[in-house]
Amino acid sequence: MIIILRPDTDKNEPAYAKLMAYMEALPNISIRAHDEEGAEQTLTELYLVGNTKPLDTAEIEAHEVVDRVVRVSRDYRILGRHKNDDRDTHFEYNGVRFGQDNLQIFAGLCAVDNAEHVEIMMKALQESGLQCTRMGAYKPRTSPYSFQGHGKDCLSFVFELAGKYDIKVVSMEITHDAHIEEIQQALEAAGNPTGVMLQIGTRNTQNFELLKSVGRQKQFPILLKRGFGITLEESLNAAEYLASEGNRNVIFCLRGMKTNYGDPHRNLVDFSHVPTVKTLTRMPVCIDPSHSVGSRNMSPDGIMDIFHCTAQGVIAGANMVLVDFHPAPEKALVDGPQALRLDELPWFLEDIQIAREAYGKRCELQQQLTK
Ligand code: PEP
Ligand code: MN
């Protein structure tokens, strides 16, 4: 059970003490408080764990400091979408809105190779009116002999260039909790010219200690990739780890499942789960067509599979697209074969726009026919 208090409830006021005394007297129930500090107000939610079935919702709602009570109907207490759950399905970070009702594009380098390519990429994004990008610094690789990313050495020029081209959010995978501090320090040293979204890769979806560390920090939002060989439920529980540690600004990313049944794609594309994740949780849903498809294969209509899969996710209501681009894919140190070229960026964006408008029309149709 979730007890949502009135905004800006003062924990020193007697009405709060009265509620706490009432709840502490409940048998076999433990209470966990979570404060969500927004720009305008602080929202406090109390999570009641234990046998809450016999509790009387109306009795709790009668308390002066209580705004409303939500009964938990799913495992994912914090991020889940429960029955009659009207809690927010969006958040804002560094002036950019992430929600189940809008769409953000994160086009960029799978791996940072040099400052020149980063600058060409950022400039192209600005020219296309984009505010977000992806830039891999810490790369988890199958072979220990493959390029592992430049790590903290590239952070200063990545952040400075992001600031120069007005990029507000850089999605960056981290593979160790020490990377959080490295990113914090580099951002600060550069004068905080941009923001960072911490990405947890598919190989770390169930690295629970990493999830706990990343969830404990509240400075950065988190992009959690679905685990490529586990169930959707297991991956959603991984997201709940982040929220249970305190950070609920989490976006869930579909990136395909590892199986040969998806051949010739690199992974079996799973974007049919976009609406499923939105039904089960309040998280915005991202799709990663690059790591799903894994190549620049083109169908007889002249449209690349990456474009087709992106459209499939967007027409189903995806909220974010994470996609690999490179100024010179043949020179890319990681995942060059799946990178789109910069001259394809305007085409890609227009194609997404068509799918997004079609999604809007589908929602309008639903409204008209089920009024
Ligand atoms: C990536 O986005 O760079 C990446 C490695 O993705 P994944 O964790 O989905 O393989
Ligand atoms: Mn990659």
C-alpha cells in the first residue's frame, strides 16, 4: 500500500506525528518513506510492507496529511502502475521532459573514439534540433582484447562539446559504481555544461550491487537496458531495485533478446513490449533499434531494417529512441556495421515523425470509438 501525503507535508506538524503513530501501531507492517523533491514541491510517499489487505483505506485517507492511498497490485511497488494509480508517468531532467506521453531521440556514438568525431556528431545534432545524445565511454566488450572505451579520459571533451552545441543530456553506460564519481567530477570540472543519463547495459541488468549504487544517487536519471536473456518480469524487477534505493527517474530500454530465432538480426526485436511495459509500469519506454538489428540491412523497399524497427516501436508509443550514428562508420571502433551515417539523420528523423503522427492518430481513433 502506498500512502501519498499532501505536497510539502511538514514532518514536524502534529498531524504527521498522529499518522505515524497510527501506522506504527499496525501489526506486522513496516513503513518506508520516500521523498521526491521537485522544483516546486516535495512529495512524500509512505510504503507499507506486510499484510496490508485488512487495512481500511478510508480510515487512512481521513488523516489530515494524507492526500490519497494507492493499493499495490504489482510487484513493482514504486515504478509499477497499480489500479487507480494516478501518480506521474514523467519526470524532467536538465530542462528535458521524459514521459510515457512524449518522445525523445538520443542519436550518437556507440563509443567515443576521438574529439573530432564527437564534435562532428554534436554539431549535426544541433543542426537537426536535437538536445540529447548517446556517447559510450565505458564499453563492456565480449573480448578482453577489444577496445574498452576511453573511460574517464574522454569525459572532459565530451561534456565540453555537448555544452558547446547545446546538448542537454548525454546517455552514457557505466559498468562500475566508481564511474559515477568520475562523471560527477568531470561534469563539475567542465562547469556542468550538460547533463548525463546513466545507462545500465544489458550485461549488467541483474548486477544488483551496481543497481543499488546507481539507485542511491539522485543526481542523474537512469536508462536501464532489458536483460537480453531474462524474462521481462526479471528486468522490470531490476528497474525496481533502482527506485527502491531512491531514484525513480528510470527509463526502461528494449534492445532485443539474444537468440538465433531472430537471425539475421543481431537480436530478436522485442518492441511489441513497448505497450506492455507502459501497462505494467509508469516508466517511459525506450527502444534501441541499433543493438536490436545490428546491421544496415535494407529491405527491397529501400528502407533499412533499423528504420523499420524504429517505426514499429514508435507507432506503438515508444518514448525514447537510442540509436547509433557515426560520421565515418567504417572507422568506428565499436559497432560500425550498425551505425547510421550523418547524412541519414534528417531522413531518420522524418521517418520517426511519420510513425509518431500515426501513433497520435491511432490514439485519436481510440478516443473517438470508445467515448
Ligand atoms: C550500448 O548501448 O552501447 C550497449 C552496449 O547496449 P546493450 O547493453 O544493449 O548491449
Ligand atoms: Mn554498441
